[in-house]
Amino acid sequence: MAASVGLLASPALSESSDAVRVPPDIGAAYGRLGAAIRAHDPEGVRSVWAEDFVVNSPNNEVLTREQVIAVMASDFLEYSDFRKHITFVSQKPEITVVMGYDTMIPLKGPGAGQHVMRPFTDIWARRDGAWVLIARQATIAAVGSAPE
């Protein structure tokens, strides 16, 4: 069973299950990240993403933190709906791997206006006593008509 986190469409809501437990600090960081992206707040994003953060993005480009923030400034991270479904968490003392899939309706970019399902892998590292996202892989797996 998956834990589901409403990341961008609503405040960080978490539906935890017995099978998957998101560490509270990482769940809170996902919430801060969602709020920062919704608000187009680059400093809020920087507080969650490590300085050396990289993402293999849905359009198959590897981007740095600052490149993604530039994309955010051009409104490419706008969604009419966004949900994070967490299916696997492996926590070690200094690294946590979170896997699952996002469902969304992007307003621009790949899959714009359509319902998109995007599997992801997030790698978190504990640095200076806080969890920061250091790497992310996200690939569009399915695109369909937006629900009416």
C-alpha cells in the first residue's frame, strides 16, 4: 500500500500506511518544497534541495538546482492537480531513498493539460543535521486525458 502526499495541489497531507512510513523530517521537507514551488519561492526550494542537487527531469534532461529554479520562474512547474504516492522508503543514518509515483495535470511542458503519471526516485542526505534532497529521477510513464 502506498502513502500519499498532496504536494502541490494542497498543503502537505499524508496518508500513511502500515507498509510505508515516511520519516517525519522528510515528510515535512516535502511539504515545504510543495509550498515553495506553489509560491514560486526560490529560497524555499533552495532550503530543501542541496546546493549540488541534480534531477533527471521528465523531459529527459539532467538539470541542476539552479536550472530547475529557472524553469520554475518561467511557470513550467504549474499544475492544476498534483499528488505524490510513496511506495517505498529505505532509511539509513545518512541517506534515505524514497520511491513512488506522482500524478498530476501540468499546465505547461510535457503532458500539458493531460493526466500524467510519473514514477520517481528521490535521494535524501542528512547534512548539517537536516535532510536535503540531493538527487531525483522522474520519468513520464503515462499520459492520458484529464478527468472531466
